[in-house]
Amino acid sequence: MPEDPIAHGELAALTRRFEEVEQKNDREFGIIKSDLTAVRLQVGNLDQKVDRLESRLEELGQKMDRNQAQIVELLTRLVGQDPNTG
């Protein structure tokens, strides 16, 4: 059976297209993988910042509670009555 030059040409063209798409997909996958690594690093940094922020908010809440208690104590002294014995 003689070889068909048209079929060989078509097969070569399809092979080239397949290889081009495969290379493009490999590059795009590499880019996505790199971007994903960058996003993971950013999420880790944000997680640390959130933890520090939570700690600072807790400290601020405790400070506000102390200040509020001092204000109530000072007002109680000024008025001369205990607000808890109402």
C-alpha cells in the first residue's frame, strides 16, 4: 500500500498543533502554579496580620474596660452613691 502524502501532511500538521497547544498549556500551568504560590504567601502574611490585629483589639478592649471602670469609680465618688446598689 503506497503512502498517502496528504495524510502524512495532515498528520504532521495535527502533531504540530498538538505540540504547540501542549507547550502553551505547560507555560500557562507554570504561570498559574507560580501565581498560586504567591497567593499562598500573601494569605500567610495576612493570617499573621489578622492574628496581631486580634491581639491588639483584645488589649484595646481590656484597656477600655479598665478606663470605663475608673470613670464609673470617679463618678461614684463625685455623686457619693454606689451605682450597683440601686
